[in-house]
Amino acid sequence: MKIDGNFIVPAETHVWGNMVVAGCLELGPGSTVGGSIEAASIVIGHDARIKGPVRVSETATICDNACLHSIQAGGDITLRPGVRIGDVNSAETIFVYGKVTSERLFGRAVKVYGI
């Protein structure tokens, strides 16, 4: 699926393949994506699942209890409580709020809150 602009996905929407969004992607709560995601920036709603890698050129916010394969961002990444994720790579700062499960965190800085 290719979108030339911003894209807001409703709650509990299921996308089977890959997504390429030229602007900001807002993935609704409880949604799933079966492939990879490329976007300028992204907000992933709570309890969402993404089976492929996520690549964004700007910022990323991953809300509570989301499950991701991995993420790479050119800007800041915010991880909310309960997030399960593989590798996290950021050219800027990774903000971790509460307990998250991750294989690796790579960023210019990692700031942890609420432990």
C-alpha cells in the first residue's frame, strides 16, 4: 500500500502487506500490519502489532503494549510502557517510559523514566 501524504488508520484495521506513507502515519489502536512500514513520522497506537521492520525519517511514538519487529528513525523515538520490540535505532534520543522489552537500544542518547 502506498500513500502520497498523511494517513490515519482507524482502530483494529488489518493491513496484510507493506505500507509506504510519504507523510505522517497514525496507526490506530489494536491494528496489525503484516509487512514493513516506511513513513516520514509515525504514531503507533496501543496494542498494535507490526510483523516487519519500521523505518521513519523523522520521529516515532510507540504507545502502550504495542509489539514491533524493529524500528529505525532519523529523529527521536518514544517508547511507552509494555512495548515489545526488537532492535531500536535512532539518530537522536530514545525516550523510554516505564518497562519495555527490547533486544537492543541504539541512539545518540537513551533517557529512561519511571522505573
